[in-house]
Amino acid sequence: MSEETEATRSGEETGGGGAGRRSDGQLRRALSALRHDPLALTGTAVLALLVVVGVAGPWLAPSGINEVNIDRMLEAPSWSHPFGTDELGRDVLSRVMVAARVSLQVGLVSVGIALVVGVTFGLFAGYYRGWLDNVLMRCMDVLFAFPVLLLAVAIVAVLGPGLLTAMIAIGVVYTPIFARVTRAGVLSVREQVFVRAAVSIGASDLRIIVRHVLPNIAAPLIVQTSLSLAFAILSEAALSFLGLGVQPPEPAWGRMLYDGRGFVTEAWWLGVFPGAAIFLTVLAFNLVGDALRDVLDPRQLTVSESRRSSG
Amino acid sequence: MARFVLRRLLQSGVVLLGVTLVVFLLLQLVPGDPVRVALGTRFDPQTYEALRARAGLDQPLVVQYFDYLRRALTGDLGVSFRSGRPVTEIVLERLPATLSLAVTAVLFAMLVAFPLGILSAIRSGSLIDHAARVFSQFGVSVPDFWMGIMGILLFAGVLGWLPPSGYVALTEDPGKWASHVALPAATVGLVTASILTRFIRSSMLEVLSEDYVRTAEAKGLRTRVVVLRHVLRNALIPVVTVVAVQLASLLGGVIVIEVLFAWPGIGRLTYDAVQARDYPVLQGAVLLVAALFLLVNLLVDILYARLDPRITVK
């Protein structure tokens, strides 16, 4: 472990070129750590499965998601319907599979929005400092002052419920955290020798930000992205549970739980399977995120090292 | 210290001003005319004009904002589009239900998290440490409303020990209140406990690796004395912050849990306001919650600075 830290440190000091090399090394380290961590491997496997189901769900699903069959309503799990049927006789397994796409889509798009906007704000705030920093970060403070789900609900409420507005709302809610993480990283990187060197040879601000600063703050951003995906999927599930996400008849895990909650004491499968799908997805993102943090985030590294020495 | 408090007060004031602006602009984001949308099929020109004038929507935007701010400062958050009652009154009467749920949940969380977090740090690598880590991973990954549904399934459905939902005021019948609050509070509390456990554990581990702990051990103090006198006191300072912030966010009403358990708190109010497109109530609830959230954070920062004087120097 100490050798790797040493290597990172020397990479930092070799100037602009070293900046790129350092993040390459980090990525390689992260990937090899993921390969050797059974929990992270499990998480990655679950995510891979999820992507397959998310992309090919409608073709893989054993029956149509809106095939209503009143004769077979609220049937317990069986060979023909492994997850049972719902109050309209629809196949729960097929609906859970197809709904994976919604969760992934909302997670990726909303975290994408938060990442792009937050990182841009954070880069400008941290690099230019001064009034721009003040204005941008106070705006982020304001957004931070609202409980996450409350703000998302309020935004969806005024824009009207739906897939797109849910993505925007969740994206807005998670923007401040990316801005803060980015800014904190920029503040420490901009004082490094290689940034000053780049300034002295007349590199433009944009070039310095993109080529020298950004690669060096990639590590915390990768970790934050992975963990935010978990939170975003939880938020999407909560919004759709409240009827503010994807609108019926299209299936979403949260919505299925909401619709099934009235029958849950007679038909446990309506409560168990969609929720288990959310849980496994979020767990997988968290496991991968935690493993990445253990390797990439130096502050956490000291904690895990001390854990090792005292354990 | 006085300067620190003053600076934090000023900062919070600025953020609160921003919060009022966001809440105010929410209404402007409604596509079309919010009053018309809210009235829907119950539209009649007289009510429409009266509500518009009452909400000040016939004024220019800047005038509207300062008017909103001035009235908010005096505790007037407008009237409900639905019932015509003052928003402040509606929001405040929901506070006790949310407060009793939030406090019970946090107490429950502390009861679980403190022993678990502390033990898992002291006996790092042991069975209880693994259990604590599995628990905290489970808690941050599980959707709280799913756990609530599972709780209803088990305790109300299969075992029949607890009512599946509903609310009885604490002042009305403490016994019935307790049986109704148990499931929602345990649901919310378990998630909070998992966050707390993780935090207590890492805070303890950090202090355990300090030089003064090694010194204390080296001079032959018993482990119990080291942990109680040197480790706990320092490790629990940052934990105060986390407990308070968790409580603050729960005061915002756990919307989903309140909806699931038919708990008539702020969260449920927000949900109903969204369903009814009662925008003034939505604005009022959001504003109150955000203000409360800011206030608790401010108090925590000041308390934290008192507990750990190094903070004010930074």
C-alpha cells in the first residue's frame, strides 16, 4: 500500500504530463482492486445483469407487461408466473424486468445532468475563486438547504409528473454535491507546481482546467458518480412510489410497490419482488462505489489503513 | 467565538433569502396559470380573481417577490387554494405528528447505532464488526418504503401485533400512539441507524489510531478506561453533528413513509398538496422545512464549535 502511495506522490510532482499518468495509474489500480474484491465483483456482476435486462427486457420478458388477465389475478408465484400476478392478472416478473430500464435510464440521465452541471460549476468556482466562486457556491448552498426528496417532489409537482421531469428534478437535487466535491479538489490541485508551471508557459485557462486540473480530480468524481447512481435510483423509486415518476401503464418498481401496497397482506409477492429489485440495484452500485472509494479516495484510505493496523 | 457565530448567522441569513427566492419561483415554474390549474373543474371567475389577487399574481414579479418576503417574515404564507385557510396554520398543525415520528425514529436509531458502532470499532475484524458493516450497507441500500411494506406484511399481516397504518396523537392516548408509531419509526430509524453506525465506527477508528490513545495504552490503562475516557469523548463530537442533521432531515417529513403509513405529518401534507395542486400549501411546507433544516444546521455548527474549539480557528 505504501509503495502505491509513494508512486502517486511522485506522479504528482512530475509536472503536467504526470497529471495524466497519475489518473491512468489510479484507474488501473481501481480496476485491479475491483477484480480482487469479492463484494465489488458481485456488485459488478449484478450491474452487468441489470444492463442486459434493461436493454433487452421487453424481448426477454416471458409475457407482455400490459397483458391483463382478470381470470388469473393475484396468483401466487408458480412455474408459469415465477413472481406471481398482480391485481390485473399481469405477470409480475415481466413487469419487474421491463421496469429495470426506467430505473437505469433515470439514474444515468439524472446523475449525468448533476455531473456535467456540478463539475462545471465546481471547476469555475474553484479555479477562478472571487465573486464567481461566491455566487455559484451560495446558489449550491441554497439547493443544499432542502431535503433531497422534498425538493425533487416540489420540482416534479410544478413541472408535472413524468419520466423527463423526474430526471431533471433528481439531476438538480444532486448537482450541489458534485459542485462541492469538484471545487474542493480544484482548490488543492491549482496550488500544485505543475499547474503553476502550465500558467508560466502561457497555457490558456481552458487548457489548464481540462488537461491538468480535471484528470487530477477524477478519482473523487468517479466515486461520487457511483454512489450518486445508487441514491438517484432510490430517489426515482420514491418519486414513482408517490406517483410522480413514469406514468402508468408503463411499469416502474416504485409505482408497482405503491399499487401493490393495498394487497400486500394477501399477495406478498406484489410487495417483495419490485422492492427486492430496487434493493439489489442500489446495493450493487453502493458496493462498487465503496470499493472504488477504498482505492481512489485518499482520505478514506487513511481510515481503512488504520482499520487494518488496529484490527 | 462571537465572530464565528456572527459569520454563520450571516451566511444562514443569505442562504435563507435564497431559499425564499427558490420557493417563490416554484410557483412561476408551473406551466400556465397556477390558479387556473389548481381550480381545474371547479373554475368560476369570481373565485379565480379573488385567489389571484390574494396570491398577488396580478403584480409584477419583483413586487410579488418582495411582497411574498415581507408577508413571510410576519408569518403570513398565503392561503390554501383548496380550503382558503391560512397556510401557516395548516402547516403548523401537522408539526406535532412529524415531530413525534422523527424524535422516536432518531432515539431508536441511536439505541441501535451507538452500541453497534462502538463495539464494531473496538473489536475491529470480529464477528460483530462484520455484522455492523453488513447492517450499515443494508441500511443505505434498502428503500425505506419497501422495508415499511415488509414491516406491515410481517407485523400487521402475519403476526398481527401492530396496526398497519394510522395515527393517534400522543396527548390523546399514549399507548395507542406507541403502537401506531412503532412501525414507521422503526422503518425510518433502521435506515438512520445504518448511517449512524457507519459514522460512529469510522470516527472511533480514527481516534483509536491517535498517538494519545497509544500513550494511554502504553502507560497501562485498562482498555475500558482508555475507551471511555479518551476515545469516546473525542470520537462522539462529530457524531453529534450527524445525529442532529439526521433529525433535521427527518423533521422535513419523511414523505414516502408518512404516505405509506397514513401519518398526518408535514410529508403527508406535502404529498396531498402536490396531488391537489395546492401550490401555496406546497410552498409553505417546503419553506418551513428548509428554514427548520437551516436553523438546526446553524445550531449544530455553533454547538460543534463549542465542543471542539479548533473549528472557530479554521
